[in-house]
Amino acid sequence: MLKFFKFFYNVSYNYFRILISLLIIIPSGDNMHLKLFIPGPTEVREDVLKMLSKPVIGHRSKDMSDLYERIHNNLQKFFNTNYEVEVFTTSGTGLMEGSIRNVVQSKILNLINGSFSDRWYKIALANGKDAKAFEYEWGKAVKPGDVENLLEKEKFEAVALTHNETSTGVRSPFDEISKIAHDHDALLIVDAVSSLAGDLIDVNKADVIFAPTQKSFALPPGLAIAFISPAAMEKAKTVKDRGYFFDFIAMHDYYVEKKQIPATPAVSLFYALDYQLEKMLKEGMEQRYNRHKEMARMVQDWAKKNFDLFAEPGYESVTVTTVKNTKNINVENLRKELRARGMEISNGYGKLKEKTFRIAHMGDLTPAEIKELLDTMDEILNR
Ligand SMILES: Cc1ncc(COP(=O)(O)O)c(C=O)c1O
């Protein structure tokens, strides 16, 4: 009898232990896939991730040249341009620095309307440039009229515009600003970090325009892509101390000669980019933009119904919405509840941490996934 009791006790005890460990392990995040609705890195699809496990090839091999040439051509094809294209193994910040070092000897106008445009100004100063800052209240867009006035009064080699301020969810009028910059003989360098490949952008209207892979391209972090106009390439040839790693001319020469990159690139990410570009070409730029617009409308309608939008009306981003926390909810709690349900959104950026929260609708996400997120948030908030 005692033996039976002991056996029963041991079995129950062990079952209990297994059950407790499962309860701890399953929702712990190590094992659960959190679907990313944050403004980078964004959700990467399984089939794209698989490309990362292909055998690594030598970066000086013919296979690498073929891979890079295909990527080069498909980037030009998708974005409908003959501009110089370069792929750097870096994040977006690398090209914030690289673009300035290549096309600005001294005078640059930095248009600041949020945290990332402010970072770009600091990068210009850190590189010894004579940078002038023109600042807007966070949440506002850059206005073409202001740019015109500034360029009428003073000559600048380049204007730095953050097309989509990810910190505030504001999209500035790139086409108009491009015309004004060019009418005043200034190059336009554009941070399209969170909009390129999601929003409809004519890269031919910028002189340098760049984005990393972990936002609307829906790839893992690690690469950044730059499109460079013939005027910017000509200017780069005249700029002293362009540096080494981000030297556009060296990148160009290496490509022409070998279809390769001077330093060792993140080969595995190139496989993923190559594969993703094929998928993007199948979808098409216009269609990709329409999908982003539809998702943006869904999130913005939800935000207006339940809270408010942080962005100045008429300048709302197509890829990320910043929701004004008008009900003073505990944003961290909302994020925690969503995480427990397998979804991740972002808090506000920097000084907007608890005053706003951000929902990204970029990359390969679909309207159905956005609906699921919004329904889940309704369920949590209306409990
Ligand atoms: C508009 C914008 N610019 C620059 C950056 C910096 O890019 P990265 O983090 O890839 O260096 C970010 C990052 O979120 C961004 O959103």
C-alpha cells in the first residue's frame, strides 16, 4: 500500500513539474514567435529567413559577382531608375554618415522634425560639416515654403530631408522639396529608412536616397541600400576626405571592375535580399504601395476612433502610425498583454515614450494581420 502511494506521489509530482515548466517556457518569448508590428526590425517571412541558411560563398567568387549583379539590376528595375545603386553592410545610420561624407564638403541644411532628423544633424556636425539646423515641433512635417525661404537666403551644397520621421509617424512632401532644392542648385539627400519599398517614392527625384533592409524591405537588419544620382557621383569626386568604407566612388569602381564590394559583405543577407527582390518584383511597386496605404488607413481609422493621431493632419506616414495616448493608458501594459498574445508594437520614441505608441504597417504585413492586431487591441482595451 505504502509502495503504491509512493509510486502515485512520484508520478503526480513529476507530471506537476513538467506542467509548471511548460507554463513557464512556452510564453517566455524564447519559444514563442512574436509577430513584429514595430517600425523595424519588421516581420520577416519564413521563406525569406530560409535563404540565410544557404551555404556561404566566397565574396570574391564568380557566384558572388552574379548575385550582386542580379541584386543591382533588380533594385534598378523595381525602383525604375538608372541611378548608381550600392549595397552596404551597415544599418541606416551608416548611410546617414556615408551620404554626408560623400556629397558635402562643408555646407548642409538639416531639416529637423523628430529624433532621426536630429540625429542626422548631429552626424553632420560630428563629421566636421558646417551644418545649419531648421527645426519643427515634433509631429509637424517639413514645409516646402520654409525650404524655399532658407535656400533663397543662403547657399547650401545639400539639403538633408528625413522623408518619413519614424519617431513621429510624419511623412514630409519629398517631391516638392526635391524641386525646390534642385531649383537652388542644392543636392537633396534623403533618409527614406522607414518608407523606401513601402511608400511610393520616385528615387530619381533625390540625389542620394537610402534605406536599410530591416524596415519596408522586410528583411533582417544588416544591409543598407543607396541610390545615387549622376550629379551626386560627380560631386563626390570633388569632395575631400570621403572616408574609406562608404566611399561611393570606390564602391562604383569596384562594381564596374568586378561586380563586387571592396570589403567583405554579409553574404547570407545578400541571398535574402536577392530572393526578396524577386518577390517584390512579382508584387510590383504600385501594388506594394496600395497594400501599405490600405493598412495605414485601417490603423489610422482605429487610432482616430479610440485615441488620436500624433502626426499633423495630411502628413500621416504610410508605413508607421504614431498614436497619441489621449486616454493616458499604460502603454507598457498594453505591450505586455499583446506580447502574451504573440504580437509586438512599439512605445513612443524618446521624449514621446508614454505619450504615444507606434504601430508599424510595413514590409510584408497584410491587411488581415493588421485586422487581427487591431481586434486584439480592442479586446485588451475594452476588458
Ligand atoms: C527615419 C530613420 N532614420 C534613421 C534610422 C536609423 O537606422 P538604423 O537603426 O538602421 O541605423 C532609423 C531607425 O529606426 C529611422 O527610423
